[in-house]
Amino acid sequence: MSRTGEMAAPAGLAETVEARFKEIAPKADFCSLRLVEETSESLSVRQNVLQPATKSVDVGAMITVISGGGLGYAATSDLSLAGLKRAADEALAWAKQTSGRSVVDFRSFAMPKPDGEYRSRVERPWGSVSLTDKIELLKTECARLKTDARIVDWMAGLEHVECETLLITADGARVQQSFRFLIPYMAATANEGAETESRSLGGRGICRQGGLEILDRIGFRSQAPRVAEEALQLLTAPNCPSAKMHVLLAPDQMILQIHESIGHPLELDRILGDERNYAGTSFVTLDMFGSYRYGSDLLNVTYDPSRPEQLATFGYDDDGLRAERQFIIRGGILERPLGGVTSQARAGVDGVANSRASSWNRPPIDRMANLNLEPGTSSLDEMIAQVENGVHLHTNVSWSIDDSRNKFQFGCEYGQRIENGKLTSVVKKPNYRGISATFWRNLAAVGRPDNFDVLGTPNCGKGEPNQVIRVGHASPTCLFADVDVFGGA
């Protein structure tokens, strides 16, 4: 799998480490090395004052060994021949220690043997615009947020990440991938008396793969007045009413709904019990796949690594499994879990290529990647017109869900009443709650492709030790019936 665009791979480093790996790879059933070099930059302007710019570089490698049915791994930032040799020896020692003691015999299935590459598609590289010009852009947009004396805090920022990875195995597999990520954001907070309200540009949900062309595609230079105006509207808006009603969720709230009540419950290692000490289990069980009605007939969810602009698009996962688009839920019926090669072997079910690690010093585990709710046939106007009593909700601001990812309660930044088929007054502090196992069965309408938005999150946490990873979600606006809605204090 290959994408055209910017490719600034650290060829010298990759080639050097690859040559050293060939010298030090131990004799074992399997041995791999995963090299990661990540450079992150952050720029922000708050209250018209430039904040300290940050730049970080993180480089290292993990060696994984399978021997006698056991698996061991060791990570190192010392990429010298001696440093890699120490890591390989440690990984081999752990593999021998776990032989016969693991929940799975790692000799019982074949690890992938990939050969390929992936490159983010970039039209305007981060480095094609000077630091001065990027700062001036943020100063301009930040200043445009200060539209009223009641705006008491306002900010605009950009985060950019370049990530180069190399996965090689002792038996000749090789995958090189090059990623570019951009996360733009802005927010305004308004205050009057005892009331303080905030509005943002999609939370941190507007995050994509690519270059500075993303700013034009999301209309970054035109968003500040709207963000500020909606923060001011919330100051005088009444609380959201409390009742059972229709809820129309905008894409920037749908991504949280998909993430928490579809993505996490379907991660196969969680279903197998691996996460219960930290992030909980799942209400989903293995016998549900192929027959369980997860939602209404309108619910179609895909694992989709085919969208080049989406945050978690890649060619291969961190175990080397090739990424291919798969239906997770089709026509409301649960088809397959989000599980990589090891979990698939343990559970005896088909999964997807989503065994991923947050960096070189973490092992791959099952992580949702691009998890998308496919478009339907309803226009936004048609969905609004069929609602007598409801609320249109935008942008997640709070979330709570139980440790089986079933009962949930979510809050949004901004709401607007729907009365007799029309959008009416703005409401503040809107919240809703439900149960994953029944909520999706009340999916009443799904927006058309022209209402579809590609979003995501840069900071999904999971694992022990914790791993923070990038996840992509895309969805149209969706309408749900009989939802328990309530206003905040």
C-alpha cells in the first residue's frame, strides 16, 4: 500500500539499524525490530500572546522474540550495535521465561511477513511555510476570537507530528511507513456575572493526516467569528430541558459516541479480559459475532484504512498485518471485532489489522484505528423535519461510561432545540445518557454523504503501562429516538 506525497524518511538511520539488526538477531522462532522516530511541534497563541513553542524528538526501537512458544520484548533508545544486542538478549530471555506459561502458544500461528510501505498524502508540507508565517496566522485567528468584552479567554493553535517507522523481521519482512499529522484548534470562553461558557472548533476532533492544506479544507480562517458568537449565545441561553426526546448528534459528537460505545467494547483484547485491571471489560462476548443486533438496520460501521486524510490510516499495523477495509457492523448486525493477529489466534475469530503501539517503548495491543459510521440517505433538513420534540447537539465536552462500556453519560458544548420540525432556541449544558446495548437500536436516520465529516482523536488512552494513540472517526449527523436528555446545573 503506498500513498504519494511527502516522504522524509530517516533513510540513514533506518538502513543503519537494519544492518545492525541482521548482526544481532538471535536464533529463535521469530524475531522483529520496530524502529520509531517521531518529531512533534506545537504552536499556540492565547489572549493574543504567543505561548512558548515546543518541539520534541523521540527515537527508539523495540525488539520482539518468539522462542519455544513464549514471547518477549525489550525496548531501547540506544541504537548502537551493543544497545540493540542488549535489547535482543533481554527479549530472548523473556521469551524463554514465558515459554509454556503464556495464555497462547505463539508457535501455533504464523506472524505476518509483510513487504511494503505507506506514506501520508501531503500537498503543502509543514516546512513549506515559515515559522513566522504560521505564528502570524495564529495571531490573526486568535485576535478574531475577541469579538466582545465578555470573551475572557481565547486561543488558537496548531500541532504537527512527523512519524517514521520501520518494521523488519529476521526472516526478511520489511515495512516502512511515513506519517504526517496536523491538529488545528481554537476556542473561546465567555463570561457574564456568574455564568461562564466555552465553545471550540470541534473540541480536538479536527485532526487529520496531511499537510497545511487541511486548514483550507476545514475553513480554519473563517471559523473564529462563529466560535466566539456561539460562546456568547450560550451565556444567555436556558439550560437544556430534561425529558425523553429525539437527539440529533452532529459529527463532532458522533465521533465520541462511536469511540466509546462501539470502538472500545469491540476491542478484542478487552473482550478477552486483558484490560479489566485498568480500563475495564466489555458487555460484548465472543458468541455475539455474526448474530447480535447491535443497532437498527441503518447502522453500518467499518474499519476503514482507505481514507488518506484520516488520522489512523496506515498500510500495515505494528505486527505487520496488512490493513484492509472491513465491515464491523452491517445492517445493525455485529460481524467482527477489532482484534489483531494475536487476539484473533486466541479467540478463533477474524479481526482486523489494528495491533498498534503508541511508540517504540510500548508493545502493540488491540487499538481501534479508523472506525467510521457509513453515510445513509437522509438530508439534515429531512432529519430535523421529522422531529416534534428534540435537540441538536454539537461537540463533546464530557463523558462517563462504565467499565463494561455499556452505560454512558455524555455532555456537549452547544445545543439547539428542535420543535415541530424546526431548529429553534439555543440551549446550554446539554447532556444525554443511554445504554450501548440498546441505544444504537434507536438509530432513526443517518445523514447523507454531503453531511459526512472526517474527524478523530489524538489522545485515546489504553493499556498498562498507558498508551496514548491516534484514532480516526468519520460520521454523518445521526438521529436517535427516545433518548434520556437532561440539562446541567
